[in-house]
Amino acid sequence: MNGEQEKPTPEGHFRRMAELIEHNDAKDFGGAFVIVPPLGENAMVQLTLDPKQDVAHFFMLLQTKISQALEEIKQREARSHFGGR
């Protein structure tokens, strides 16, 4: 190895999340998601520990993460239309 980390595979993200869930107390589990877009780039992997197990909080977090990702895509596309890549 040359010191560089290997790029995680899509299935690797799911395996890692399963390991994280297994190693945490179920009573603190606040939700988890793994979203791997096409090409496997910019995967979203999130484990939330929340003793209150607040479902609304979990979905607000997910909604925020997706909104941020969509905004980044819009900005990247706008830049590509105004002056190259």
C-alpha cells in the first residue's frame, strides 16, 4: 500500500453501517441511513444515536442532508454552464 485509503464500495458502506449498528446499544438507536448514488460518489452514511428515539428529528436530518446534496448538484451544474468544468 502507498498510504492512500481505498475508495469504499457501495456494498462496503452498507456493511460498515451494519457493524456500527451492531456495536451500539439498541436503546440509543436514533436511526441510520446509507444512500449511494449512481457511480458511488458522494455517498451519505449516517448513524444517529438518540436515547429519545425522535422519529421526526431523524427525518428532518435526512431531509436536510438530501437538500444540501441537491443544492451542491445545482451549483456544480450552474458553474459548468457558466465557464467550463
